[in-house]
Amino acid sequence: MEWLKNFNDAINSFVWGNGVYLLLFVGLVMTVITGVFQITHIGHWFSQTLGKIFKKDVSGHVKGKSISQFQALCTALAATIGVGNIAGVATAIVTGGPGAVFWMWIAAFLGMMTNYSENVLGIFYRRKNADGEWSGGAMYYLEDGLGKMKYGKVFGKPLAILFSIFAILASFGIGAMGQINKIVVNIVSAFEIKSLTAVELYEGVSLYHLIIGAVLTLVAALILLGGLKRIANFAEKIVPFMVVLFVAGSLIIIVKNYAQIGAAFSAIFNYAFTVPAALGGVAGSLVKTVITTGCKRGVFSNEAGLGSSVMVHSNSNVIEPVRQGLWGIFEVFADTMIVCTMTALVVLTSIDLNAFSVEGGMAGVNDATLVASAFGEHFGAIGQGFVAIAILLFAFTTALGWDHYGSKAWEYLFGVKTITAYRIVHLVMIFLGAMLTSSIAWDISDTFNGLMMLPNLIGVIACSGIVIKITKNYKDRRFKKKDIEPMLSAFPEIQAEQAAALKANPDQQ
């Protein structure tokens, strides 16, 4: 595996060394040009998402090929609320110190408007495939948005193809190997069966890993081969339950450690911009490491900027592009600002903050089981078992959500009739995730994330003018009550169809 590790490290360093700043730049641009929408319209996007979660047109089951807005959110959250929220946050803290959490917040705050823009463009440029199912994503706004612009004709289609290739590879990394690997590591640690772990297949991998991998692959097959409807039905039942349960468990620990909360926040802000003076000339490069680590783990968690979740949001029964964009803002908020923050506070209030080295990180700490140890300290063996089960649910639903992303990218390249072939390969990757060592699986996932991020961010920036027009059109109609034609689709026939549907159902505005 050494050659694979070296090759991956070289690509990872190049992509993330530059990509993290592009990610922050795009988020900043979209935040500024929309008038800091995530703050100035915070009441509106909360009321249109969380405030309407029990409305029939939002969460009621949909006939045909579409899914409800709530199902789209749950499937997207299933793909985003995964290992990144538990092991990913722990990795960020161990590698970059408490300051990495601050940069996760910054990446999420700016990422809200990146995700908003992706979803607006995804709905605006979506189309129906041969089976009558909506298909949307970065590949479509790269081809039909950037590709139709005067100076973008040469770049649009090639970038769309590249994005689709990278998305398929990412679905094998973040959407299979990385997630399943963390499930296996935590189950083996929390529920050890010595007779199985004693049978070592090769270094670091036992018969226990093989059995767990086989079981997970079988269960995944039963769900995935049923298509998006079955994935969405599973996600809407599991995701709310697992989020509420994990946040409740985290709050209990944080409240028990209330005396350490102030010190935890102090450490987050102190380490965000500075490192101990003793480091002298190398301080700048270490601060860069903190920023890169936090932002990288932030995007690994909420996926804003990857162009991934837009592929399921585009399957929603929503009519207004902005309405689905609001769900994109809420998705990032729920994923990072709530769940990741809970994880970070659990870790930082449960450990000795003096254990951080002068570089900001922690030496000799196993990030894979750090959160489980914190829960175990307060709840005993039940606590460690709870985290193992939480990671199982989080990571497994992530693999299911990413199967849909990969299948949409595959559909763009090879057509809807060949999707079963993709799903078989994805199931093989799920199984292989159980058989890889932790570091390789995680590093490959990082690389694939970065590769698909680059063409997507180019597409978002190129189409930013469209986002401004659609947002202004929505605000003029919604808040200023102007009687103007809504901007619902880039395609005249879909625009006419959706405009008629919106007129018949004004509540969708």
C-alpha cells in the first residue's frame, strides 16, 4: 500500500493546498453578493425550513419519481452527517488543535451560501432523464450554465465530465471506504470478540473486519438496489432520530463538564490565529496547518462546495429554486454549527487542554476512538457502545446518500440504464472499506473530495450572476410583492410547466 499512500499524498497536498482557499473565496463571494443572506434573512430561511417541517407539501410523501423537500434534506444530511461529524472533528482537533474548530465554523458560515448557490443552480438547470426522474448537479450547470456563456463554451462540457468522474471516485472514497472503515474500527473497539480479532488476515485487519464488512455490504445492497425512493424513505426515518439522540448525549456530557466550557471556547479562539511564541519563525506555517485542517474537515463534514448534495436536492418536488437553496443553508447549519460543535465540545471539555503540544495538536492520541473515550468516561461501556452505534448509523446512511450522488454522476456519463452496474461497483467499494487501514481510506477520501470541489466551485463562480438574478427575482416577488415572472428553470418548456404549477400552488413560493 506504500505506493498508493505516496501517490495520494502528492495529489492531496496539491489539491487541498490551493483548494481550501478557493473554497473560502467562493463562499465569501457568494455571501457578499447575496447581501449576507444567511444572516439578513435568517428568520426567513428558518421559517421556510424548520418552521415548515410538518407541512404536507414539505414532508408528505410524493407520488412519481420525485421525493419531498424533507426527504431531500434527510438524504443530503444522511450523506453529510457521517464520520466527519465524529471522527472528522476529532481528527481536526488532534491534528490542528482546538483552533481548527474555529475554521470549521468559518468554512460552514461561508459554506452556507455556497451550498445555497449550488442548490439554486441545481434546481434551475435540472432536467428529467429517460425514466422521468429529475437529474441535477454541478455537471448540468457546468454544461448548460458555464457552457452556454461566451467565454465558457470550451470549458463547460469538459469540466462537467471531470466533475462527474471525480464524483464517482469520491463516492467510492467518502461514500464507501472512509465511512465503512470507521464503522468497523469503532465496532471492533467497542464490541471486541477476541476469537475473531485473533484471526489476523494481514496487518491491522482481522476476520472480525471481514465479517462486519460482509454484513454491511449485504444490508446496503437490500436498500440501494431499491433506488432513490428506498434510500430517501430510510433516511427520513433514521436521520432525525440519530441527530437528536447524538446531540442529547453530547449535551449531557457538556452540561456535566460545564466548568470546562469557558476554557474550551477560549482554547478554540486562542489557537485559531496564534501558536506559542516559542515556535518563532515556523508559526506562520503552523497557523496555515490549523486553517487548512479545520476547513478541510469542515467541508468533509458539511460538503458545502463539493457540489454533492445538490444531486439529491435536485430530486425534490420543490418548484422554486430559492426554496431548495434555503434547505441548503439549513443543511450546513445543522451539520456543522450544531452536530460538529457538539462533538468538539464533548472532546474539549473531556480532555486535559494542557495536553496539546506547542504545535497545537495532540501527540499519541487515537483520533478514531477519541469521542468514544469521552462518552465512555461519562457513561461507561454503554457510552462507548453508543458512539459505535452512532458512527454505524451516521456512516452507513452517508454511504447510502453518496450512492445516489455517484449514480447521478454515472448517469450523466453513461446513461440511466447503466446505473445498476455503478451500484454493484459501489457495493464492492463498501466491502473494501472494511479491509483497508484507517489512514489510507481516510486520506483517499480527502483527495477525492478536493478533486470534485475544484470544477464545482468554478461553475458556482461562473454562474454567480444567475444566482443573484434568481435571488433578486424571489425577493421581489416574496417580500416586495412585485407581479413579475418567476425564474424557475433555464429551459423554456420546464419554465412554463413549473410556472403553471406555481400558479396553481402559490404556497410553493
